[in-house]
Amino acid sequence: MDSVGSTLALNRRNRLEKLRGLLQERNLVMGVLNVTPDSFSDGGQFLESSDALEQALRMESEGADLLDIGGESSRPGADPVSVEEELERILPVIEAFRLRSDLPISVDTYKCEVARACFDAGADVVNDITAGRHSREIGRLVSESRGGLIMMHMRGLPKTMQQDTEYAAIVEETRDFLRESVSWAVEQGLPQTDIWIDPGIGFGKSAEGNLEVLANLAEYDTIGSPLVVGISRKSFIGKITGRSSEERLSGTLGLTGAIASDGVFRVHRVHDVGPTVDCLRMVEALNRNKQV
């Protein structure tokens, strides 16, 4: 690793250590920034790099602890994009934001080539919806870059994932998948403290399955890695409330508060940073005043 790479890795380590420290004190909020034309909630809103940068800075000002920047939609039925197109969308945003801010950046990709370029541009974490199944080299890359890795459960790929949503025992199957994924990442050289897990709400799961997973998050906590929860504006909230994706903030906040009420600190991946921060701070304040 050359001197530039060493400096990037050192800065990356410092940002990740700060996140680990914060997660011991409170829930973390990850702001979603989709630089795509077809994401289910904010697709097309931030295709221009200047608009995406403005949104990134806005989420930071609202209290985001880190950003998750993606250049390929993972909505049900979405088609994949090329490495070149994905990088064309997200690299200018990462580079511009890193010049303005030291906030940790996660890149939402499962492609090793994209992850490598984003690390070189100043990203800190790879959010891999395939948990390393698409590119087995990604674990070693993250380890050598001294970055963080988020591993998510999903059946198939976004194009096909909702074709099979039946499980014999959804909590046990998804929990065991994530436990095995963490073991694989450790074998690639990553310390478990740098591996986060995501049960993949909405990824190859029915509305009922999503609720069963969310009602049993304690099962995933037993794995020993920080848990990422991504429920923001998702279709199962719309199924229950009858609201469109633009109208699901109240449902998202209600469920976020319920999840946080158990007192376990997790990472909440959301589109609406400010309201989520307020929701979590209030739940945490109430939890601190519960009688033991």
C-alpha cells in the first residue's frame, strides 16, 4: 500500500472507530442517498452530482452518522447496471462530499471493482446486498483496505428476489445465513467489529415475513455484529397503512420507535434523517428512565 493508500486507510480506521464508539452510546442513523433513476423512493431526485451533494450535506446537518450512497437500484425487479455506469453515478458524489466532510461513507454495491474505486475516493464501508456471494474477492478487498463490510440476507438478486418469499422458518434461516456470512468474512481477514449484518427487510420476503423478522431482532443480535435495519418507506408499510412511498414516514417512524424500544443500539438505514434522529433520541431518553 503506497503512502496515499496508507493515509486513506488510517483515516478510514479513525472514522470506523468513531462509529463503533457512538454505537455503544446510542442508535446510529445511516442516510440513504440513491444516485439512480429508478430507486423505489427517491429514484431520479439526485441524478445530478450537485443535487446529490446538496442532499448529502443536508442529511449530515440533520444528524446522520454516516451516508449510504448507491448507484444501482435494488428495488424488486430492478435490472443491474454496468460497473462503468455505477461508478459514473457515484464517484463524483463521493469525491465531492469527501472534500467537504469527514462523515463516514458507505457505498451500496456488490461489485468488487466499484468498491475498490470508491475506497480510493474516500469511502469507508461496503454495503453488499449479496453478502459476498456475487464477488468472493470483496471480503479480501475490504480487509486489505481496512474498511467495514455490511452483509445482507437476500434471495437471488433484485430482479428475481420477490418470486420466492416462502420460508419454513424465516428467522432461523436468515439468522443462520448471516452467522455463516460473518464467519466467511472473518476468514477473509476482517475483524468481526468491522462486519455489520442486515436481515434484508423487503429482500425476498413477504410483508408477513418482514414483520416476523422485525419482531425477533434479538435473534440476530446473538451473532455479535452490529445490526443494520432498513425499513424506511418500504412496501410492507404501504401494504399495512395503504400509503404510497412518499406517505410512509409516519409508519416508518412508528415502527422505528417500536424497534428501538428494546434498548438495543442498532444502525437505522433511512431516507428521512431528521425525523428519525428525533424519534430515536426520544425513545432512548424514555428507555433511560425505565425502572429496572
